[in-house]
Amino acid sequence: AATRTFSIIKPDATRRNLTGAVTKMLEDGGLRVVASRRIHLTKDQAEDFYGVHRERPFFNDLVAFMTSGPVVVQVLEGENAMQRNRDIMGATNPANAEPGTIRKELAESIEANSVHGSDSDENAATEIAFFFKPEEIVG
Ligand code: CMP
């Protein structure tokens, strides 16, 4: 059965006008955008969203980057959506990502890596609820 996951098109991608290119790769990979909103994250939102990384050395840079420009938050639906999206994105560091993945083809660096995707079904549910009300998701 189809499941859902959460995605962010990051500021490096919106800045380079790659929202459509990223979305096409997601769609070509078998995912459907069932909710989407372009927003500018506040510092509080970014810190809260990435709270699990608070103790990491890259946390402040990550928050600064994620608030440096617009992002597009999306809910994606498809067969095995969380794992499918991770396969389409490729490894966190574009240097390690497989050819044909979003991060290999489009990302600039491990920080400016164009997309975020949930790393478990449990986190997907939490992250979807962080940004979307149930009635904003139209499958
Ligand atoms: P994301 O999936 O959005 O989750 C946390 C983000 O931190 C990750 O993608 C990277 O873009 C970013 N990041 C920056 N530096 C590092 C690092 N050294 N290791 C892992 N993630 C990093």
C-alpha cells in the first residue's frame, strides 16, 4: 500500500530555481506530491525541526543555512515512500551519492545538499505533522 514521507527542497535548490527539477526527479521515481508549501523557515522553526542534531558541531551552520532562503516543504506519497525517497535523494554527502540521484546531480555540498527526507516512517509522521494539518494533505 502507498505510504507517506516528508521532504524539504532546501535553500540552495530554490536559489538556483531547481524546485521543478527536484520535483520531477521525485515524480519520475514514483512519488506523488500530495501537499506542498513554499516558506521561509524562522530560526525557531529550524532549531525545533532539527532538534535531534542540537549537539552536533554542524548544528548552528545547519540552522543558518536552512533559514538563508525559501524552502519548499512537501508530503510525498507512494509505495514504500520513505525508503523510495531516500533512494531518489542519494547519500547525505553528494560526493558519496550514486549517479542519477538528486544529491549527486544537483547538490553543492554536504550542507547545501538540496533536499531533506525523513529517515524513518516514525520521523516521517512527526515531520509531516510539524508542517501540515491533515486537511492540507490531498491524496
Ligand atoms: P538532512 O537530511 O537535512 O539532516 C541534517 C542535515 O545536516 C543533513 O541533511 C546535512 O545537510 C546537514 N549536515 C551538515 N553537515 C553535516 C555533517 N557533517 N554530517 C551530516 N549532516 C550534515
